[in-house]
Amino acid sequence: MTVKRPVSMAVTGLAAAAAMVSLPMCAAAGSGPTGGAGAAVGATELPKVNMAAVLKAAQIDPQRPDQTLTDGAAKHVRTVERELAERGVLDQRYVDGHYGTATLDAYSAFQRSLGYEGLAANGIPGHRSLTALGDHAFDVTHIVRPGTRTTFDGATFNKRTKDMLLESQRLTGVTFDVEQGSYNPGGDPTSAGTHDGGGAVDLYVDGMSPRERTQVVRALRKVGFAAWYRTPAQGDWGPHIHAVALADPDLSEPARAQTGDYYLGKNGLANDRPDDGPEVPPIRTWEGYQRTQ
């Protein structure tokens, strides 16, 4: 299926050492009033980096037409950017809390420095790379894990995406028929790389009434997908439902761009038009949806 060309790269990674602050020794051995050694050694608490918030910014910010910061994410992004700058992969002027193309490229470079390649060096922070970046500099909270690869209706997905599909299926009572899954590079040329990574799915709509199609798209959005009903008038494909899991660290670059467009109220296609799907506010990730249940 056709996708909006992203503004830049995306990924997974972490690192950067920060100074541990030690309190001075209270007394040298044998020098205290009692002749004992008093030692009080402590360290400052490390700042926290909310991984979910950073992932949100990594999806939205590269698609913005300006330098607007993502609500609730800027301080966490700035901490990540400081460590990337310490590593020498990001210019200091980009330590601004905006996870734009420069930060995407820098994080990708950091991932490659860890030995990652391909999808694992997409510029979107994964748990392992973010933990590596934060070594002695920050602690990672609100961790998002795609999970191991598995199958659903004969197609490959990560566990997180499969769980999201199962919940959407439960909410609608409609049995899903998968047209294309995830981790399927080159599987469908019309997809333009959207399904090369994790989090992406296409569903057949044969046998679904217009009402059921809308219900399915609404349920997918409710559990944390950017989802749309695609028609032949929009591109070189048959009618189907297309969805991409928000905050999935394994997203391909085109899929990442689609999630960013979804957050910005667009349809995720090259024509850059307004979102044409059912409104399901507020936009939540899978983890956010689970907290409401």
C-alpha cells in the first residue's frame, strides 16, 4: 500500500556516561575522634527518561512542519539528545527537546555504534539501546517492548501487535482475515516498505458491511493503532483496512511516518490530506489503552 514518504530515518538505541556524584569521606581511617573510619558515600539519583514519551516524539516530530515540541515528551527527549551529543553523534544545537530528523539520524548512528544494523538501527529508541545510552546517565521508565515474533492468521507479527489485534477482534466480534502482516520486506510492492518492520497489518474487508468496516477501524484505533479504510481510488490496491501500531520500536521508516501523520490529523498517504477515519479521542497507545481497562 502507498505511504507518505517520511521526512527522515528512524530507530532503536541508548548510551552515554554521566558523572556519579560521591560525597566526601567523613574522616580518614584512624583520624576521627574515636579512631574509626567514617565513610558516607552516596550518589545522586539519576534522571528518568520515559521511553513511551520519547517514542511518541520520535514518531510525530519528524512529520511536523515546524519545531513544535510534543506534549509531555520534550524534557525526556532533551535528556536523550544530551547523551547523543556527549557521544559525538549529535550537534549541540539540536539538543532542544524536538526529536526531528537530526535526532533520528543521530540515534541511528548510535545504534550502529552498538553493532545494530537494518531495522535495529532505524533511529527509534528500543529498550536495549536506550538503556545503553543511559548507562550512568539516566534510568529508563515506561518501557515499551514489541515482544517476540509470532503469528496470527498465518502472518508474522510481534507479540504486542498480535495482542492488539486479538483485543480489537474481541471488541468488534469480527473475525479478522489478514492480507499482509509485519516483517515482510518486499512482500507487496504497493506497500512501499510500510510492512518491512513491525506493527503493520492489512486486513481483507470481503464480507464486511460498511458499518462493520467502520467498527473495525474504530476498534483498532481504540487499542492503539493508526488505522484507515483504504480504497482503490486512493492507490494501486484493492479495498482493505490498513493499520500501524503506535509506539512500536520496530517500525519501518514509512510506517513511522504514517503514525506521525495520524497524530497530526492526516491520512498517512502521499497526498497529505486530512484524516478520513472515525475520530476516536483521545489517541492512545496499547499501553495507554491497557491502563483504562
